[in-house]
Amino acid sequence: MTEELAAKLKYLHLGGLREHWDDYLTLAGDQRFSHSRLLTQVVEEEYRIKREHLRQLRLQKARIPEPWVIETFPFERQPNLNQKKIMALYDTLIYMTHSQNIIWMGGPGVGKTGLATSFLTHAIDQGYSGRYVLFAELVGQFYQSVADHSEAALLTKYLSYDCLLID
């Protein structure tokens, strides 16, 4: 690859193509790809790389202290939870598509935060934006915003997320 082509790929934010240029050419030669198939392969890989990069950015912006996943939740230690209903809610993302609130209630150490963060992580993985915030931190931010008359900006910030987890 020439330096000029590398610069153009960098300008176009096609880092994956720039990094894997020789791999793609080798693959196309080994597999005898047509021009169309090679271009399709390259575009699909760039798409995958961009989606993963954006997912990582959304996770970072969400500020989730520990990104739990539902697969590791110990349902056997919580017999009162209806695992089938929770998994249906989780899998369908109906709470996102219908803008529904979910309130997890229970004593300390029963898994409310784990469940909630797994739901938030799953929503982010599916392309939604989200944010984790402690209730005390949120209240403190709103008190501060009253003092400096920035309530509207703070409210707009929190309303901009598709999914807001208040712990």
C-alpha cells in the first residue's frame, strides 16, 4: 500500500481497511474472490469494526462500574424471581421499544444492581445509549444545577439517554 493510499484511508476513517489491506488482498487471491466479493468482504469487516468501536464508546460513556451480563446472574440463589419472565423482558428489549420503566426492589445484596447493569449493558450492545448513575450522585448534581441555574442543561443531558439506570 502506498503512503498516499494509507493517508486517504486514514482521512476516511477506514482504519480496519488500512490495517488489514494486505490480509484482504491475500484472502482475495487465496479464495479467488471476485471484485464484488472482495469489496463486500471489506465493507462488512469495516462495518463490524465501526459497530464494535461505537459499542465500546457507548459502554465507556455509560460509566457502568461493573458491566454484568445476565448469563452469570445466579437465579438459583433468588428463587422468588421468575427467570423466564426476566429473560423474556431481557431478550425482547420491550422495555426499550415501549419506553417502559423497570424498578428492581429488594434488600441489599439480592442482585438488583447486577440485573439492572446487565439490562443496561444489553441495551447498549443493541445500539442504544445509556448511563449509570448513583441516586446520591444524581441528587447532588441536581442540587448543584439549582445553585448555578443549569437545571435545564442537566435535565436535557439525562433525558438524552435511551436508557438511564439510577442505582
